[in-house]
Amino acid sequence: MKGRKLLVFLAACVCLVLVGGAATAAPAKGGVLRMAVIDEPPTLDQHVVTSDLTTMIAQHIFEGLYTFNAKYAPVPLLVKSDEVKDGGKVVVLHLRDGVKFHNGKVMDAEDVLASLNRWGKFGARGPVLFGNLEKVEATGKLDITMTFKAPFAPWKNLLAFLNGGPVIYPKDVVATAEKKPIEQYIGTGPYKFAERNPGRYIKLVRFDDYASRTEPADGYSGKREALFDEIRFIPVPDVGTRVNGVKAGDYDYAEQILGDLFDSLKADDAVVTTVNQGATQGLMFFNSKTGPLKENFKLRRALQAAMNMEAVLRTAVGPKELWKASGSFMPDSTTWYSKSGVDAFSNGSAEKAKALAKEAGYAGEKITLMASTSYKFHHDSTMVLVKQLKDAGFNIDYQIYDWATLISKRADPAQWDIFFTHHGFVPDPVLYTFMSESYPGWWTTETKRALAKEFSATMDDAARKLVWDKIQALAYEEVPVIKTGDHFTYDIYSPKLDGLSASSLIWPKFWGVGFKATK
Amino acid sequence: MIAYICRRFLSMIPSLFLASVIVFSFIHFIPGDPAQVMLGDQATPERVQQLRESMGLDRPLYVQYAKWIGGVLRGDMGQSIFFHKPVLDVIADRAETSLLIAVFSMILIIVVGVPIGILSAVRCNSRLDQLFSGASMFFASIPTFWLGLNLMLLFAVTLKWLPTSGFPSIVESGDWSNLRYLVLPCITLAAPNSALIIRLTRSSMLDVARADYVKTAWAKGLSEGSVTMRHIFRNSLISVVSALGFTFVALLAGTVVTETVFSLPGVGRLVVESLLRRDYPTIQGVILIVAFVYMLVNLLVDLSFAILDPRIRYS
Amino acid sequence: MNILAVFARRKIALFGLAVIGVMLAFAIFAPLIATMDPQEMNPVDKLTPPNGIYLFGTDNFGRDIFSRVVYGARASLLGSTGVILFSMTLGVLTGVVAGYFRRVEPWLMRLVDVLMAFPPLLLALVLVSILGRGMINVIVAVGATYLTRTTRIVYGLTLKVREEAYVEAAVSSGTRVRDIILRHLLPNMMSPIIVQATFTFAFSLLDMAALDFLGLGIPPSIPSWGNMLSEGRMYITRAPWLLTFPGMCIVLTVLAFNLAGDVLRDRLDPHFRSRIEGV
């Protein structure tokens, strides 16, 4: 009986979906999308900066060789096909033919080679790939051949990740820019850059000659169709103003809304909410170069034991739907999700912390913790954490700065013991900041180095995952960093928009999105 | 008179020079640097150093100052690090908003503040006077952003009479109806300032009313309106005009908070955002120009004294 | 002159005095008045509206707003007091020096003029950026913007008082400079200085709130009305009580000091019409 009821219910659901699907017309072409963003980006040059705001805007203009589908797997974008030879040492990329840049020129291997080389030399994440590369050359009009020193597994993920990543510029743009940020924004994307009006907006317009892929849209991959005539990214720094602006109809879409407003906005008919699935995580880096925390892993574990991340997340983020108190460094939406070592995550035990601290020989030395007030959740998280640490008997010197001051202070190991920052979504753990030896915190123990080397040399996905498990276990033992948990930012938009999915993967995208067709 | 004006201009030169030194050294005392801010959290130290070099930030401070001030003397304030364009252009982009805000707020302040001030003085200590002085004190006591937020919630979100935020350029679009975007910000700015002008007008009129020549005017049997306007108001204008002058300058660049609340592309927000981005040339440029405008307004205010009060002569 | 008698004559002024009294009591007896620890966080109770336990509700950390408002009086009043002490002491010193010693006058007043040419809020912002966030740094930054105005006023007063017959007599009779300043100049300038201080107190409270709003004010770990109001602004529709109570405290206190300033000016010194108000 129960089973039949369920069956009927399911059938009804299917009908509803079908009927609903038929009734909703496709989004209309035309119109201007007014999107309220948190700030103005310093540049749209994807090679050099890792700001999420830059990437969110720039992904409409520039494209890379690969991109991600809805499962965060890298799939071809500007590339037609690839061949992996020599046990992974040689990779040949065959480019798509007839892809036009916004200036009308057709993209070829020379453009790709110039872009890759600049990214490798001056790009934010370029050295991760190029450090393992013996040479990269154009071996045909539309062929690129990369030869690695040793088989290097993460290459495809690195080429697919746009943020600080290898987007393709025309070669003459690359030649004039070198180490300075590029100033001519010419790409191959569905929208082209039209105007930057400082303080007012960045304007993109539809690129009518866009060479779209033909596969159905899946995540960032497949068909891309520009429906808006124009997109304006308008800087609206105050979150309250962004919310009011969408409610009043002055903006169509606003990003990064305050977690605590989620429930009331979800219930509001004037706006629609959309959660960003690419988890952001709060991170506390420990100073491995100098100070009381240097190589004192037991003391670090003591600090770790004192923390209760649920309290941190509930305070700093808000409703339960927007966070997960998860110790895995890679979120559970990826295949990298791992439970190794996470028993030490979020113990929230002052007693355990005190006992460990005693064992570690901690005698109340001052521990300097820096955080920035430029990000509300940095400050809110650290407020709770500092309280927990103090309650566990640690002598915390809590210092707050604006972001610019903090990033310059943290470069000097003498000035701090712990600092707070956040980490955006990355598709491959090799891009995780603590994997880099030059990232402040400077985690460079022998064990870590050996594992990191093994990790990048392993080709097989399953085997790589096992190495990553070991690295994560080590990260809970040597504690170079403490993660507060995953949290999900969310955006709001006007019900007039159509084509947006219930959640975005990393950054919201506006191809395939338009205003609802009016009848 | 002309000689006086020339002298004043000449004396501005050392002041501006001093101002440039102060601004430059203050700005470079701030920890952090623009290359790091621009490249973000994950930049390697080498990458930051490369960018610093390409920006010329690795050179000694006095060299950087000499280069900057040399440019300023030739009318070139340098390149904005953040916007990659000349500082003067960046400021020009923001000038429209700031000038319009300042002018319209000033009109509101004068239209509301001065007549109520006169009325309060004439009806000194009446119910009306008490009402006005109570209300004006109240408005002068509210933190600007609280007032602005409440106005936005009421008039833009609930009543939907006016837009919440932003300001599309009138110069570019030729659309004067865009002025509606400035209504709430101007009210937010004018409220506390007109309150201060009401009080100043009232008190300086009462002050002048006690003077001997006013008593003589009454004694001569002139009508109340004539005494109030011709004698008392005219003579109390000096302090009101000088206060208005300074209010105007403050409105040109000191409206950061209102600009942030209403997301307006004005000069005030430009300075604060440039400060957070460590965009040195832009901050220096704006502050120097504002200082220059301040000195100019100061001169104009002084000259207006000669018109308002024939006893004052500049030579 | 009996200041209390002056206030007693105006009912509205008594209201001002009462407000100041209450706020002072908050600041001094905070631990006795507050019902909870202002820093205690109860994440489970975050954003609770005012009720029997949390008189003024809780904020986004689940902290008791009533207790924070009470403790906030400390930081806020201390901040403004600091601004007065800083700007008045230094301002009177530089003003008298500039007015009395003709040799340093051109240099000093030129510097003051140049500093006055910078918009006050921007000057304060730059100073806090250099010094870093901190109670004392904020006091110095805001104080610096009032310092120049005080110097101007005191300088003008010094020039005026110096020409009075009794001061000239003292100078010509060979009285020591220190005594002239202490015995003749300062006592004759006290009334306008007190009036200026009262207004400075009121306005600096608003200035500090503006700095808090821009994220460069008193560190948020110290509860102050300004940073409560500015942190609460994001919750204006969701939890308006985060703004109402600290906001009212600021408005009432500023109002009270403005009233006090008005009364003092009318009674203490009818001839002194300062330019302070015009700013």
C-alpha cells in the first residue's frame, strides 16, 4: 500500500516536471543584465590574478583549453582532442579549427603557445605546471605538444582551471604585456569586453561570431549561448545595498549575500537564492619558519584540539544549509574527499588541549594571531576561535588589519604565528596553497616534501587519491594549517531571470541565461 | 584687490608643496603595497617582486617623490596603479558624481537651512524656534549611514519611489532624469549639514541683532522686514558664507560614507578604495587636488567678505 | 560661575544632563549594570529578538546587546574623551605658542592651514591606516582633525587677549612668559575652549562611528556603540535591534552634548560665535 502511494506520487512528480518543462519557454534573447558585484577587479588578466571576482567576470570573455563539467571533471573546450603518449610524458593537444577571437582573427597554435608560455613564466599558477615541463612547442598549425620531465598527472586539471589559469589570448596581446597585466581584453568567449567605466561598471556585449561547442551544456562545458545583449558588472560594496537593489529592481543579480539573511531571502518572493557549490574554506596557517609553533607539532595539535568548528561556522556563516563542519581539505563534491586524519578535526575540547599543551611544554608564551577585517567571515570566525583558544588557556595576541596590511605582514615570519585566510575551490589538491613551499606558513618538512613529490609523479587517479590521503593525514599530524570547514556562498537574483541553475559550481555564469520570455 | 588675489595665489605655492610632501610621506608610511594587493592571496614572492619592479616601487622613496612631483608640475599626476590610466582621468570620471552631489546638497542646505535659521532668529524662543532647533539638533546627531540606510529602506525598497543605489552618468547619457539617483544621497548629506546651518544662521543673526547699528536702525523706525533682512541678515552672512564654503569642500571629498551606502561613483569612495588597494598615485592626486580646491574656496570666501561687508577692504 | 545653575534654568538642558549622567553611569558601573558578559557568545541564541533574558536581544555572535551597549559606553565615551584631551591639550599649546611667539607663528600656522586643507575624515582614515586599528590610534587620528581647528581658535583668541590692556601691562612689567600664559591668557580663554570641547565630544562620537563603518575604527573586539551600529547594519531588515539600541545611544549622547554646548555657549560666553559649527 505504502509502495503504491509512493509510486503514484512519483508518477505525479514526473508529470509535473514534464508539464512544467513544456510550459516554460526558453529564456529570451536580448536585454541588459545588471549584476551587482562586491568590488571592482584590479584587472581581468586571468594569468596573473587569482581573485574569484576577476574569474567570474573574465570567464565570459576568455576561454581555456579545457573546462569542467558538472562533476568537476576536466573536459575539452578550445581543444578538440588530445593524445597522451610515452606513459604520460608527452601530451599532444589538437586545437579546434575556426575559433575566432573577438578581434576577428582565427586562433591557432601560435596564440596558444604564446599564452601558455607567458602563463608559465608570469602566471599565478603557471609554475606548478611549468616546473614539471621540459618543453612546450607548436607542432602544427593547430597542434601543441607538451613534453614533461616525468609523467605529470594534474596537467589537465591545471589547464582547465581558469582562476589564475591559462586562458588563451592572441599572441600580439601577450607580446605587449609580458609581466604587466594585459590591457587589451581579447578572448574567444561568448561575450566580449566593451567598456570599463571605473566605479560604475564593466560592460560586456554579446560576441556574435562565437564558435560554440555543440555538446549539450554540462557544468561549464558544452554549448554556450550568449542571450543578453549586454552584461554590466556593477560594483556595489555594501551587502545591504546589494540586497535592497535586487529587491527594488535596480539590479537583476547580486553576489555574495550575508549568510544570516539566507532564510528570510529564501522566503521572499521578490528574489531567488542560488547557492554556490564550490566550497570556500576558512584556513588558519601556522608559522613553520620561526616562533613557538615552529616544529612544535604537539602544541599545534593542542591548538587544534581546542577548536569547535560548528560554533565557528554557525556564527560566521549562519544557517546550517550553508556550511559543513568537514575536515576533508577537498570538499565531498569531488573525488578527492578523504576522511584520513579527520578524527582530530573540531574536537572542541579545552581539557584535551590543555593536556596536549602541557605535554608540548607550553608555558603561556604569546601566540600572535592575525586576521583581516576586510572579510567579515575572517573576522567573525577568528572572534570565536580566539575565544575558544583563550578558554583553553592559550595566550593569544589577536591582531586585526585590513587585507593589504595583513598580506604584507605575513610575508615576514617574525611578525606572526597564525594568520587567517580563506581558500576557494580548486579542482586538484596540487593547487592547494599549503602544497606550495613559498606560501606563508612555509610547510617544508621532509615527510611532506617526499609525499608531495610522490603525489605529482603518480599518474593513476586511484593511486593519487591514496597519496593524497597520506598527505591529509600528515596535515592533521604536523598541522601546517587548520581548516574551519566548508561554507557555501550564495547569490540572489530577480525572478525575471531564466536559465540559472539552482546552484552554481564555482562561479555563476551567464551564458544560457536570459530574461524570461514574455508572452 | 587684484594684487591681493595674486599674493594669495603665490602663497598657495609653498602650501601646496608642503601638502604634497605630507601626503606623499603619509601614504608611503602605510604598510602593504599595491603589487601584493593586486596579485592576491596566492601570489609567490617572486611574482610580487616582478610587478613591484615594473611599477617602479622598488626605487628609493625620494626618487619616487621627485618623479611624482616633477610630473605634477607638468600637469601629470601619474598613472593609477589599479585602473591603469592617468590619475587625472580617473578623478575626472568621478568628478561628475561628486560635483553634482555637492551642488545639489548645497542647494538643499541653503534653501532649507538659511530661511529656517532666519525664522528661528526672528521668532527667537517661540514654540516654532524650539521645534526647529530640536529637529535640527536631532538630525545633526544621527550617524550618516544609519540615516541613509533608513531612507533607502523607506523610499526605495518599501515605497519604490526612488532607486536604491548607483548613479548612471548624465554627461554620457544626456538623461537628466538620472538625477533621481541623487535624491536620497543628497537628503542624507543635507540633513545634518542644514541643521548646522540653521543653528549658525540663527545664532549669528541674534549676535548681530545686539550690535549698536542695528539698534540705531530700529530707532530710526525702519520696518521689521527691512531691519531683519538689510541689516541683521546681511551682516550675519559673513559667518554663514564661510561655513557654507567649508561645507562645500567637505561635500566634495568627505562623503565616503554616503557614497558607500548608496554605491555612488564619487571621489570620496575613490580615495578610500584606493587606500585599501594602496593605489598611491590616485590617493596622492585626489588629496592634493582637494587641498587645492580648499585653498581656492578659502580665497573665494575671503573675497566674498569684501562684497558682503563694505568695511572690509583687501589691498 | 555655577554651571549647574546655568543648566537648571533650561529644562531641555536638564534633559541633556540626565542623558550624559546615565551614559556616564553605564561607563563607570558597567559590570554592575550589565546582565551578562558582553563578550560571551551563544551561537545557538544568535539574532534573538529582545526578550526577558536578552533585554535588547542578541547579535550575530549571540552576544547580549544590552550588556554590550552598557560596556560600549566605556569605549565610546573614552574615545571621545581621549579625542578632547588630545586635541585640546595640543591645540591650546600650539595655538598659544603661535599667537604669542611671533617667530614661529608663520611656520606653525602655515602647517595648520595645510593640514586643514585635507578633508578631516580622509586625514583620519590615512592616519588609522598608518597606525593600525586600535583605541589610541583612533583617538589620535580623530583628534588630529580637531587639533588644527582648536589651534586656529586658540591662536585667534590669543591674539585678541594679548592686546588687552592688562596683558600688555603684565608684559611691560616684565612678568615671566609662563606666568602671563598661565595667569592671564589661559583663564580668559577657558569659556570658549570648554564650549569647543563640548562640541568636539559630540562630533567625534559621530566621526568614530564613520570610521567604524569604513572598517578602520576601534577594533571590533572592543564593544563600542559605533562598531555595534556598523556591524549591525547588514542586519537592518533581519534584526533591526542590532542597530536600534547602539544607534539611539549615539544619537542621545551626541544630542545631549550638543545641547550642553549650546547652553554653555549662550551663558558662558555670549560673544563667542565659533566657526566650529560650520564644519
